[in-house]
Amino acid sequence: MGIIITSEIEQKLKENFIKNLKEPVKLIVFTQELECQYCRENRILAEELSKLSPLINLEVYNFLTDKEKVSEYQVEMVPATVIVGKKDYGIKFYGIPAGYEFTSLIETITMISNDNSQLQEKTKLELQKITRPINIKVFVTPTCPYCPGAVILANRFALESFAVTSAMIEATEFPHLSNKYQVYAVPKTVINETVTFVGQLSEEEFLEKLLSLK
């Protein structure tokens, strides 16, 4: 049994990964020793996950000293986890994906391993029209049951479109950002610093938000 993942969850994850993972996935963790409340726990969580499947590989970098990697993956704060498959899709988790957000992490690992966004074909066709860079921030808390759906949907769009990047941000770990973006309820989504909304949208509604930014 791991420090973070219980033996019961560990066994379920092993079975899930054997059944559902197809191609290798990298968990690229950025951390630092001081002034980072959950960096240690986030690193341990990634280490424990990487031991549950030979298809999950782990890289750990120091946010303060590994400047080239920080720049390469455009990491802005820690703890951070970048999930990479055949390429870097611009999908990040800022803060430890604990509580309900653990589901978001596992679902994202699976979709990247399969290189399959599971979006509707009409959504995929519309996304091909987007060329302007779009950045999606989804603010969450570990106790929010509606947050994983918002995070996973944002990650699906990032996986499908080269123009879209997404980041889960754990609101309580980054209070300065929660204040900046006036996060009073979650999930709160911020798109390109201009479009904001609270709650989980449908795939069609979310697509409309992105297309309005063209």
C-alpha cells in the first residue's frame, strides 16, 4: 500500500490500467522543497501511480533549478503535473489532484494513453476551424463533485485541438489566483482571460464558448 493510494484503490487502478491503457504516458511533475504546501504529496502520488502500470512513466523536475524543462512545458507554478502522450497536448494539473479531482487525473491519463478525446465528430470538425491559441483554466476544489466533469471536458478539447491548452487549478492552493479571477464558486472556467462561467457545461455549450473567441 502506498502513502497516498490505499491498497483497495491500488488494486482497482491496476485492473483499470491493464484494461484501458494502450500507449505510454508520462507524468511530468514539477516540485520544490520549500514554500510549497503539497509538492511532496503530489510527487508521492505520481510515484505511486507510476508503479501501477509499465505504461505510466514518471519524470520529476525542480521548479527552481530545472529552468529548461520549466520553459519547455510552460509551467507557471507548483505543484504541477503535465501529462504527455505521443506529444505534449498542453494539459496540466496545478495543485494536487485529490478528492474528486483524482478522477480527473485518472480519466485524463486514460484518454491520453488512447489518444482519443471521445468528443463528437461534429465537435472535432468545428475544432479544426480554430487556429487562435485558446487557454482554458478550470478552478476546482477537492470536495466539488461537479468539478471533474468540467476538467475532463476541458482536457478533451485540449487533446483534440492543437490550438487549445487546459489547466486544472486547485483554488485553495492558489488563493492569489482565486482572488484575481474572483473564484467564489467552483467549477469556474476562465477562457483566454475574457470568457468566464461557473458550473459544468455540455460539450455543445463549451464548444460555443471556444468558437466565440475565433
